[in-house]
Amino acid sequence: MNTNLKHPLRWLLLAWLGVVYLQRLLDGSSGPRIPLTDGRIPLPANIDPALFALVAFTLCMVLHCVLHAIALFKTMPPYLNLPYFLGQGLLVLAIFSLGDGQQAVFGLCLVLTLEAIHLLRRPRLLIAVVGGYLLLYVLSLNPLQIYLSVDLSLILHKLVSSVTFVMFVLACVILYNQRTKAHQHDQELLHALASTHAQLEAAHIQLEDYAARVEALTLVTERQRLARELHDTLAQGLVGLGMQLETINGLLLRERPQQARDIVQQALSRVRTTLADARDAIDDLRSGAANSPDDLEAMREEIQRFTNATGIPCHADLEALTLLARPLHEHILRILSESLTNISRHAQASEVWIRAKRDNEDELTLEICDNGVGFDAAAMMTLAGHYGLLGLRERVRLIDGRLEITSASGQGTTLRFTFLLTSQGREMASGKALRQAALPTTRKADAYE
């Protein structure tokens, strides 16, 4: 019970006991209640029965009030609850026996009922105690007439007269039950609210942590993207331009100006292309959209520029790349450009092969091979400054592909890229296979015509 409500209730119950005592004094004493053979308790001749009853009633009420005060203002162990209420019931019975105290019994039973509702927490014990006081009050309605009289109307009258007390007790029990359930429900709601609040705080902290991680990962991703775009546009363009300038210098030293002028024109074209690629990369970084009208043709042009700049023949079969999803074409173009740049700078190759083929229903492979000097792939990945291979691996990982490098000193290098086919690519591959299977039959029919 709320502390703000406990103290007023305690003092109210004690004041109630005082009212019961005053009412008994005003009603007077009609002598002892317990009958013997002559209907009275035998007393000495010099003792007034009314005074004796008043003194005994006062002593019983004092003891009754002291027990009430102990129960209301002190913490009583739970195992003393039942003995306490039994003792109080016996005191009420003693008070009733000292005179015509039905009204006193009624008031005292009401006080004990309220006190039981206030103190007891076990419903079964509460019902037993309240039921006992109800029975005590019913017995106080002249028990001899109830049990010895054969007048049923009198018995019925006595029972009906106790209806007020019975209804009061039932109302108190119902209110107590409702209050207990409401209190339990409030406690459950408070516990659930506290638990939910704690969960929300934990979720808020976790969301803040996730937001910080996402922000950090976003910054890292953007830095990697900027590095790839700069490497794939400006760095590769400058590398190609440097190779062309070296070729021009060699041609001029050998007094071959016409070929030098041709390379100059190619270099100018490459400068324009690199500038356009840089602008496209900037636009892509700003808008996030790729703009390539024909990616397969752009790959062929990149291969042709490589051959013109290095003089290395390149055998390419790229038709299978059309089976891949269009968003992958830009990444493959960057992969092809970086691979050719690495060959021109490091491989010392005399021939290059590029082939795209479909391995199975779900995968397509792009192989870029050269017959150059080769290298140790594992050692190369650990050296600083080799951003080409690092960029290749990052770009392949972005499109859920795989990169396998096969190389050894003096045995050339093979870069094997594996990409996943979409459902549309599988359907295109199936249709192409059917058309190729039907093509010889058609030609034979044309020949017969």
C-alpha cells in the first residue's frame, strides 16, 4: 500500500476503536453476559456488577488497542498474523461477554476486517480470518436463541439482521481483490516499461554504433572508389601517353619522322580520350551513373590502342561478354585496360591472348594471357606501390567475381577472371546455342536450293 495512505488508515482505525469505546460507555452496562444457574456471574456483595463490567471492558479495550497499535505501527512477522487475529477474536468474545455489547462487537469486527485487508497478503488466510469474524458477529446476535429456540421466524430475523455486516465484509473482500489485481497489473506494467526502456536504450546505443560504423565504411568505400577511378583514368592514360612519347623519341632518333607523326596523332587522341574518361569519372562520382554507349566496342578500341602503342599483337574473342549484365561491362573495361597496361609496362611480352567463354550455366570466364617474363604473384601482392593488382582485386570483389593469377618466371602470365551470369544472360546463352545448332542445317538447306 502507498505510504501516504498507510498513516491515515492507521489513525482512522484507532479512532474507530475510541468511538466504539465511547459508544459502550454511553450505552451503560447491564451486568455480565455469561449466565450461570441464576443467570449471572457470582460476585462479592460489595462489588457493583456494572462497575466490574466497565473496568473489565476498559481493560479488554486497552489490551485490544495496544495489539492494534503493534500490528499497525510495527512490522509483524507473517507467521504471527494468524495467532494475532485469533487472539483479537477471543478479546472481542470476552468484551461481548461483559455486557450487552452487540454494537461493540459489530464495530470491533469491522475494524478487524479492515485491518486484515490492510495487513494480510494471502487471499486464503484473509478469507479465513474475515469468515471467522463474520461467524463471531452472527453468534453475537443472541446465540442461545439461535441454537435453542424452535421459533424459525426468530432465527430468520436474527440472520437477516446480520446482512449489513455480511454485505460490508463481501464488499471489502471484493475491493481488496480488485486492488490486489490492479496493483499486480501496475507492477507488471512498470516492470515491462522498465524492461522496454532498457531495451530501447541498448538499441539506441547499438544504432549509434552501427551509424558510426556505416559512416566509417562509407568513407573507406568512397576513398577506394576515388583511388580506382583515378588509377583507371588519369594514371593509365598518363602511362599510355608516356609509352607513346618513348616510342616517338625512339622513332625520331632513328630518323623516322612519318611514323613519329602518326604516334603523335595517336598520343593526342589518347590525351583527348583520357580527358574524356576523367570527365566521365568525375560525372560518375557526382551522379553515380555510368555512361557508355557500347562497352564491347570500347573494349575493342582499348585493345587496338594497346596494339598501336606497343606493337604487341593481341588476339581477342569478346563475344561471350554480351551474356553479362550491362552494369558489369564498365568494370570489365577497367579490368581489361589495367591488365593491358600491366602487360605493356612489366611483361616484356611479344603476344597477348584475350578470350571470354562460358564455363557452365552460372559462370563466365575472361582470360588474359601473355608470353612475357612472368612474376611471383604472391610476392608481388605484398610489395608497396603495386596498385594495379590491388585495384583489379578490389574491382573483381565489387562485382562478386574471382581472380586467379597464374604466373612464373619465364613462363608468362594468365589472369583468369570469373563472373556470375544473371538469369537473363543464361537465357541469352541458351538462345545463342540453339541458333548456332540450327545454323548448319539452314546452310545445308540453302545449298540444296
